Amino acid sequence: MRTSSFLSLGALLLGAATATQAAVPRTPSPEGAQVYFIEPANGATVGQTFTVKFGLKGMGVAPAGVDAPATGHHHLLIDQDAAPAMDMPLPMTDNLRHFGKGQTETQLTLPPGKHSLRLLVGDRNHVPLDPPVISETITVTVK
């Protein structure tokens, strides 16, 4: 009896965990919206601390939590080979930076070497728009 109770409880907990991992509704992106880097330029050589400026065309920037039409906020993907899940809130990591206050630039410090950067716009809940508004990947060399 006890074993089956534990197994039932385990199945229930596993089911609840799986349900929380389910995809969330996505906000439609405005037609033609684009995100891009103003600086640095692709292929640039930069110091260990450098300025990154974000550009956005066809929509506005609003802080996370703000529900305004045709807006979102920036996320910076650093040295990410694969795109994150597009149907879940973006995780906050050292390699996936959130700019939920509506920032359009940052100072970035990276170790020497070659690094890839990519921008991704998220909605008020940090979920990528549908279809995603994501930049081309640029590469910088940190000296």
C-alpha cells in the first residue's frame, strides 16, 4: 500500500512539474519588426569593457511588465550556440542578459577572445515574440 501511495504521489508531482513547463501564450510581433546592433560593428575589436547599443525598428521599447501594443524589451545572448526556447520566459543567466527596464545600451565586460552576440526582443513577461524578433549574430574580438 505504501509503495503505491508513494508512486501515485510521485506521478502527481511529475505531472505538476511537467504542467509548469508547458508553453505559454506568445505576443504577436509587429510585421516587419527588426532588432539590430548599433554598436559594436560585426567583426570589431573591443576592449574588455565596451558599449553595446541596441537598435529596434517597427516597434517600441517598454519595460518588462508593461502591456503596451507593439512594444517589448531587449535580451542579449552572449556566446549562445543555440537559440533559447521561444515559448517560455527567457532564463536570466550570465550569457542571457535581461534589459527589463527598457534599456537600449549597456556596458559589457568579457574575457579576451572571440565572442558572439545576438539580440532577442521579449514581451512584458520575457517571452520571445511570435515570430521572434531576433538579430543576426555578430562577432567581436576582445583584446
